[in-house]
Amino acid sequence: MKTKKVTIHTLDSMKKRGEKITMLTAYDATFAQLLDESQIDLLLVGDSLGMVVQGHETTLPVTLEDIIYHCRAVARGTQRAHIVGDMPFMSYQSSIQEAMANAGRLVKEGGAHSVKLEGGAQHADLVAQLVSAGIPVMGHIGLTPQSVHTMGGFKVQGRGDGEAEQLLQDALTLQEAGAYSLVLEGIPSVIAKTISETLDIPTIGIGAGPDCDGQVLVIYDLLGMNDSFKPRFVRRYEHLATRIRTAVDAYAADVKNGAFPSEQESFFMDKAQRPKSANASVSAIALAGGCGPGPLSEVSPEASPNVSEAPFSVESSMYSTVHKPKP
Ligand code: KIV
């Protein structure tokens, strides 16, 4: 489906007309294409990939190269959505110069349309410089996973004395610096509501209640890929962990008992097209009693009553799909 690309201006208009914004994480081309076809507005190549793809306990080990690699894959699968590249831990904290160069790589090499970085007012100068260099910036405040050790764990933020005011101040400072949007993570709904109503730029919530201008989830959580991870803020729309295990068990059983691959999933050759040596080996197999129709069997598309499609066509590409005839 060809639709207009989502830009930061689209998001601004959506906030103005009160239309909710959808964002999901994506780490590869296949998922990106599916989410893009579902009209998800923003695809975040999040450093959460460190946990759900790489198997780390935190997002801290993720490198800039990792994010670039996954951004490139996501960019190849995306036509419509706006792609946000996450700045990983220590790719923007040590100096503005280094941060600018790293953000530039996410855009130039990764194909990201904007970058996201965690933290509040302390990054205002960096945000302003990135924006003036032509790189749109999404902020991220509240529960900022890269500060897991400072926070003492992945804990809801904003409940302590003065913390709500600090969050609002950070949000306003980032907006002032030029951020086009803000992720609000792991904060009480009432604070997220105040911030969302105060700011002109859209807020995207995760564990921040229903009053943000949009919502984001990690796609693996939404799909229920990990049945031992179900925090309060996640809604599972699928239970893929169970479904994947069932499918894989069925595949393994079929391989073990010889039911996969079948004739329909195998390739054949017409007699005339076989090299002499192949005919010799077919004859040898036939003389030895045969082992059923195999890749060199005499079965042709015409001879096979049940199959009339691509797997039997000697011209077809190995990867050609069996298309259903048009009605
Ligand atoms: O890395 C990530 O996936 C994120 C979202 C949870 C907002 O930062």
C-alpha cells in the first residue's frame, strides 16, 4: 500500500487534531514491513534490542554499531513509517562533538529519520545542536533504562518529593531546545497527563497512562514472545511464545518421522533435462528398488495430479512462491 510518509510535521499535526500516535520497536526488515503495513506511525530501533534480541540483562552493552546494523535492516523494510534510531549508552554522554558524530551515523549509515536520547535538561545544548544540524531529536524522560544503576533498578519515577516538577521542567527544557517529541516512560499517569497537556510537542507514553499523545511498546512484549515477562504496563495482543513452540514442535516431529519435506515441497527434473550422470543414478536407484520420488524422479508437473504449481517447475526460482490462481 502506498501512503504518505510520516514526518515530524505529521506528528505535530496529529497532536493538534488530537489523533493518537502509534509507535512500536522494530529491529529487522521483516517486522518493519509488517508494522509499516499496519500503519504504525513510528518505528523505534530501540536499545531494548540489547535485552530482547541480544539477551542482555540491561540495555547498557548495546553499541552504536548494533543500532546502525538494525536501523539499516528496518529501513529496508519500511516505506511509510518514521524511523527513530536510539542513541545507545555512552554514545552521547561524553561530549557534544562525539554525540553529533554518532547521531549523524545513525542517520547517514542507518537510515534513521531522527534520533532518541535519554535524559532531561542536561542534554538541552546537545538537542539544540543536533536540531540545528538537521537531525530531529526525540527526548526520553522518566524511567530511563540507561540509568538503571542510578535508579537502583527499573523503577517507576516521579513519585518522590519534587520529582514531578523536575520532570515537567525537563520536558519543557527539551521542547525549548527543539525536541520534536518526548517519550514518557514509567511515570504516574497524572504526571504524564500534565506534561502532555502543557507541551506543544507530542508525548509518547510507555507505562505512563492513557493521556499521552501516543503510545509505544516493545514489539516482543506486545506479541507475548517471553512468557516470563509481563509487567503491568504491557498488554499482550498475542501469545507467540506458546504458538512458536507449538509450530516448532510440529516441525521437529515431521522431520523426525519423515513427513517433511513432502513431494510438494521438493524439486524435480524432466528426463530430457537431466545430465547423463543423473539418469544413470536414477536408474541405479530404480534398480536398487527406489526410494520414492526424489529430486531426480520422473515425476513431472503433468504427471502429478495434486500439484500443478511452482515447486515442480524446472524454470522456477528456488524461492518462487506458489501463487494462487486469480479467481
Ligand atoms: O529502547 C526502547 O525500546 C525504548 C522504548 C521502550 C521507549 O526506549
